[in-house]
Amino acid sequence: MQLYIDTANLQEIQEASRWGVISGVTTNPSLLAAEGMSMSDAVDEISRLVPGPMSVEVVSTDAGEMVQEAHELAQLADNVVVKVPVTADGLQAVSRLSADGVDCNVTLVFSVAQSLLAARAGAAYVSPFVGRLDDIGSDGIEVVRKSAEVFAYYDLQTEIIAASIRHPQHVLQAASAGADIATVPYAVLKKMLHHPLTDTGLQRFLDDWQQMQDESS
Ligand code: G3P
């Protein structure tokens, strides 16, 4: 399973990409608004930091306007993937865009039925929102697992991005459930890295080594 970072914060993207573990970036209008960044600035800045796929979302709701907006976004950089919500207009836009060769990431997916519709419309990626389902007492990982089963059974090429990730267990559960990608907030990436036994273990190694140096000098 690949890891993307789910943020529009350039410092977070830069720091995580230095670790060498990030294959792509996902944004949404809320994340861009939090950084006060336009779509075009985001594409420009993020593509300097991460060469992999970068999802940027349309804000139109009409199919024709989504298609036009998506083409404008796709022209900003080769690695742009256009995020489109799973609405009737969104599916219509995705089917036209996929025929035009524009990769789409169908977003705001909360059910296997929506995943299947997105795949049939020609989405390159589908993004089940794991955390938001868990937030309402549903089981977000089950949507990932069952979508992966359906896609495998029918040999659908759409890749599953587990989104709305809240904690490291979500990442591991998404991997076990067959997600192709988990898009992870920076705070969760840091939690995946840190372990108190690593910190105390490293300190012990360094202290023991220093003690030997002190005794032999
Ligand atoms: O970008 C889509 C998704 O990852 C949003 O997550 O935390 O707003 O539910 P969240």
C-alpha cells in the first residue's frame, strides 16, 4: 500500500517527503482554504515538492462546469488528479473526463455502492472517507474492504485511496483491507513514526557507547 499525505500545508509536505515515504498528495477545498491557497498556487508549489499524483478538487457542482474546471486544473501540471464528488453530475463529469484522459479521484465516498458507481464511470481513484464514517458510528474500513473485494472480483482497475484517516490503526486496517493507498495527515504520519521504546532504546545505546568512550579515555 502506498502512502500519500493529506494536506495543503507546504511545510508538512516538504518534511514528510524528506522521509522518502510519500508517493502523492491529496488536498480538498477545506485544506486549501485553511492555508489560504488558490488551486493553481497549490499545484505549482506542491508539484515542486512531490513528483507523484496530486489530487485537487473541483468546486463546481454542474457536470459541464466540472468538466471545464477539471480540464483547467489538469493543464496546470502533468501529475494533477482531479477530485470530483460522487454526485450524479460528478459521475457524468468523470465519465467524460476519463474519456478525455483526465485522471479523476472520486471523493466523498461513504458506501460500496458509491465506489462501484465511481469505478464504472471510469475513475482512476475512489476515496472512501474512513474517519467520517467511524465518527457517525459506522465502519469506514468495511467500505474499503468490500470495495477492494468487488474491484478484485470484477478486475476493476480503479485504485482505492483510504481517506479521512484519523490515527495509525486506520492506516494498518486500510492496508489489511486491500486499499491501494492511504492518504494520511501529517500528525498521523508522525504518530506512525514515534514509539517510546525507540526513544528510550536509542538513548540507552548512545549512553552505553559514551560510557565506554569515557572509560577508555
Ligand atoms: O481529503 C479528504 C479527507 O481525507 C478528509 O478528511 O479528516 O476532513 O475527514 P477529514
